[in-house]
Amino acid sequence: MCVGVPMQVISVDGDDIVAEVDGVRRSASIMMLADEVRVGDYLIIHAGFAISKLDEEEAVETLRMMREVFSEEDMQ
């Protein structure tokens, strides 16, 4: 299963960023985004690319739901 994950940007260098979620850091390209990206922004990261920008409230809620679903899968 492929899943895009909300991650918070911790550094920006041209079209490349480093983003983090739950202590896990990943490099990704922002070349597909038209929006300006800054440290602290939340992005959906999939396969090494930022595919959309979202606000903090939406990112937090999405992560909460993802954790809930994945923890339920672990119980089965």
C-alpha cells in the first residue's frame, strides 16, 4: 500500500526539503508544488515528492487518524 504522509518541513534548500514526523526525517523534492514552502509548513510527502500543502490542523487530524488505523491493523 502506498500512502502519502503529512510531514513538517524542518529545512528548505532550493527545491529540496527535509521533513519530519514522529522523529523520522525524510528528504523530498518540492518541485511539483506551486506554493511557497517554509520551515514549519506541513506537506503531504509521497515517494520522495511533496504533493500538496496543508494547514497544521488538517495535518494533525490526518496523522491522528492514520495512527488510529495503523494501530488497529497491528491488533488484528
